[in-house]
Amino acid sequence: MSIMAPVSLPKLCVLLLITIATCMEATQFQLQNLKETNIVFYMHDWETGLNATAVPLVGIKRPSVLEYGTVAVIDDKLTVAYDRNSTEIGRARGIYVNSALDGSELHFLLSLVFTNKEFNGSTLEIQGSNRFFQKFREVSVVSGTGKFRLARGFAILETVFLDLPNLNAILRWNTTVFHF
Ligand SMILES: *[C@@H]1O[C@H](CO)[C@@H](O)[C@H](O)[C@H]1NC(C)=O
Ligand SMILES: *[C@@H]1O[C@H](CO)[C@@H](O)[C@H](O)[C@H]1NC(C)=O
Ligand SMILES: *[C@@H]1O[C@H](CO)[C@@H](O)[C@H](O)[C@H]1NC(C)=O
Ligand SMILES: *[C@@H]1O[C@H](CO)[C@@H](O)[C@H](O)[C@H]1NC(C)=O
């Protein structure tokens, strides 16, 4: 028994056209109903000193976030302002993996877990390549929960503080998401 019945070319074209038309309609419909939210916050990626929250676990030669093959687990504070003591709005929890042979990129796999009033309990799921030597780079928002259900979007990252010897950094996140 064949799984696909043979379809003639004209029939196939008609089918395709109907499918494309349906897709376009759905996209327009969905975009009209999505909310756009923009949030700017600061992530404190501290590997050394008081309250370090970024911990390199394993590496190929040795665990170092600047070297290919290192996996780190983080529970970084997210704040409203550059100051580490400013109001906390959530945490960035998950892992990043240095996945560039030349050490220049951290693959982010994170949940942004919000605790501030407006988005308390909601999360955004982040995945993407943080090419940290570039002034600005983007990572994807691939989904979300709570107020951010079915979120899609992107975040522009900028390193606004870097203490390379201690591997402490502050990243500014300019995050744009479309969600229900
Ligand atoms: C470190 O954490 C403690 C307890 O959570 C807090 O009181 C202190 O302010 C923190 N210090 C810094 C530099 O964030
Ligand atoms: C944050 O507060 C702690 C005390 O809780 C203090 O030691 C530290 O210097 C403060 N950091 C900044 C950047 O103000
Ligand atoms: C966030 O939600 C938790 C659990 O529901 C609650 O305990 C907490 O007070 C809330 N925080 C804010 C800032 O609303
Ligand atoms: C955030 O990025 C958007 C582009 O996506 C830009 O238009 C906006 O000015 C930026 N906002 C801040 C506060 O940097």
C-alpha cells in the first residue's frame, strides 16, 4: 500500500496555493492579536567574589568560560538598573556552553524567571549564540510562560561592565517579545 496517493501537478499547485493563502491569513490574524513588550534590564554574571552566581562546571582542559568546551551553570541576578544593589526583577537561570573553537561564543540556554510585580511568575526562554566580543549581539526568545505564553522575540545584549581577570560582567538586555 502506498502512503501517498499520486497527485497530478495542477492539483498539487491548487493545494499549495490554498495552503499558502491559509498560512498568510493565520499569520496576519495572529500578529494583530499579539502584544509587544519591551523590557530593559541588567544581568549580573558574577564568577568571582561575594555572591558569585556563575559557576563553570566542566571544561576540556580546565573549566574556564573563555575556553571552548566549558559548561557553566548560572543563577544570575536581573536588576532594573546597572547598580548590582538596585531592585531585583528576576533571575537568569540555566546554563551556557562555550561552543566556539576559538572561545569567542557562549551558547545561552536560559530561563529568565521574573519576580517583579508586573511579570511575577512568568518566564522567558532564551536560546542563542552570545558572541560576547561584539559590542551588540542578539539572542532569541524562543518561548515563555505565564504572561509570556507562546512568546517569540529577541534580546539585544551589550556588555556594560567587564572585569576580565575575575570574569565578572554586567550585561544589558534590551528584550522585545510578542506574546498573547
Ligand atoms: C550578597 O547576598 C547577601 C544575602 O543574600 C546580601 O545581603 C548582600 O547584599 C549581597 N551582596 C552583594 C554584593 O550583592
Ligand atoms: C551593594 O551592597 C553591599 C552591601 O549589602 C555592599 O557591600 C556593596 O558595596 C554594594 N554594591 C554597590 C555596587 O553599591
Ligand atoms: C510573587 O509571587 C509570589 C508567589 O505567588 C509571592 O509570594 C510574591 O509576594 C510575589 N511578588 C511580588 C513582587 O508581587
Ligand atoms: C531597544 O531596542 C529597540 C530595537 O529593537 C530600540 O528601538 C530601542 O530604542 C531600544 N531601547 C533601549 C532602551 O535601548
